Amino acid sequence: MELHDIRAEIDRIDRKIVDLINERYKFVKKVGNYKNDKGAPIYVPEREKALLEKLCEINEGPMQSDTLRAVYREIMSGALQLEKPLKVTFLGPAGSFTHQAAISRFGQSVELTPASSIAGVFKDIETGRADYGCVPVENSTEGAVNYTLDTLMMTNVNICSELNLRIHHNLMSREPLDNIEKVYSHSQVFGQCREYIQEHLGHLELIETVSTAKAAKNAALEPGAAAMAGKAAADLFGLHILAENIEDFSSNTTRFLILGKQQTEPTGDDKTSVCFAIKDKVGALYDCIKPFKDAKLTMTMIESRPTKNTNWEYCFFIDLLGHRNDPKVIETFESIEQQCSFFKILGSYPRNTL
């Protein structure tokens, strides 16, 4: 075939793809009408997971599964907007890694609104200003994001989904490296890039900001300033990347939570997050953790945080494999709650395995 013949075939297939997407969207609108009549949630993480897994199973290539998921992410984003316009808040400003995570989960078609703080994300959901929110909770290098855990303890929103995002940091500025006197970034980023900082930036002033996007904005406005942030922030604020992938570990990954008011249904591959405060007695923590072992439930995270109500009183956060509706999980929680002065289920949600 000549090149123009091949391109004509591609054009024919593209027209067919557009027709099929629009045919799909006609049924999506019917689904939206049904959900709105029944008061059912528009975003259904368990349905989303099942759909993507099924599509990857039937994909025979040469399209890679990552490409297929990315394409369908935007198809599903457009579908959400047709069913009911969704508002999603995230820890901003625009260009932050949390912004990237929100786009990764909801696509570009929903209304994405930055919040100035993690508490602001929770408040937007609680007050109804947003339908869902996205916040960081854990990094593979630096551990838990404490403020997210602290706020989860006090809020009435649920965790309804999670996602893992591979994080790459870059040194960026509008000036050459020799002119830089100070570097802005989030405290977690400084922790994730310790080796690079010690070797290359040890003589410079390091200034913490609330987000990497804020750091990039400062670097764009101030002479002699640089930032450590993602490439999206460099593009957004017109900065030149002076050094790429400066994180200490190439596998550096941050886990994000999608927050909302709904409870998700079991998928057969779920996580549940809980927090509890133990009673002041000998062996109290052991008594609370032993039921997990007895029930053969796998814990994937355990963290402790001060309750802030009483000095030296701590709240423990645990993620486990299983759903809050699983009989084994229900029985275990009932056993643990008897040992606690405070016990709260933060949410059950499809497990992210990527």
C-alpha cells in the first residue's frame, strides 16, 4: 500500500472510533439519568477498576495496557461529565503532584479546583463545594504524610479510592545554576533528594513551601531562585530544567487518596483503612493487633500519631487487605473495638496494584 492509502485507512478507522465513542456516550447519559433519579453516586471506583481490568484482559496488542488505560481514562472522564458535572478538589496549586494524581484518576473533563491546604480539601468535601478530593498520604521514601492522617481522624469523609504515582523531581530555574542562591520545595521533596542536595546544593539556602507548584512559582518570580518540582510545574511557570530525576531512589512513589462521602462496594481485591486509640493498659497495642494475625488479615501499613487530646496518647492507623463488609473483617473489627478507647473505619476501596 502507498502511504496515502494507509492514511486513508487510518482516517476511516478514526471516524469509526468517534462514532463508537458517541454511541457509548448515549448509553452513558442513560446511566446518568438512572443514577440521578436514584440518588446514586456518579463516580464508582469499583466499576472503574473492573472495567479497566477487563479491557486490559481483552487487549491483544500491539497497544500497550498503559496506553489503553490512559485512553479510557479520558473516555471515562468525558462520561462522568455527561452523567453529572463533577467538582474535584486537590492540594494545589495547579502543577503540583497532587494535581497530576487528580488528573490521572479523573481525567481532564471534570472540574478540578486547587485547595491551599490538605485541610482545605477535606473542608471542600464536607461542605459540598466539591464532590471528591485528592490528597497525598504516603511516600515510598519518606513515609506517611502526617497532616493527612491527622485530618482523617477528625473528618466525616470516606476514603473511596487510592492511586500510586511514580514521582520524579527536577531542579528548575529561569537562571543558570551558577546564579542560584536559594532553592524552594516541599519538605518531603527535600527528604526524597537528600543525596543530590548534599552533593550539589549543600551551599545553598533551602526554603520549604506548602507544595512543589508553589516552589516553582517562587522560582519564576524571584531572582537567584530555583525549585525542586515535577516537569508539569516547569512547563506551567516557564522554568528551565537544570537537572532531571534527582530523587535518591528511582522507584520513588507517592500514594494518593481519593476522598468522598460514599462507601464503595467490594471488588474482591480491596483495602480498608482504620484508626484507633488504645486503652492505657499493659499489652494494649498487642491486644489490638493480634486479631489481625488470628484472622490471617494482611496489614499493608501501620502508623502512629498523637491524638492531640491527651499528652502521650496515640492513635494508630492501619491499612489491611479486605473490605469492611467481609465477614472476617467485621468479626476482627468487633474484637479490636472492644480493646480501644476510639475506633473508626476510614473507608474501604479498590486496591491499586500499579
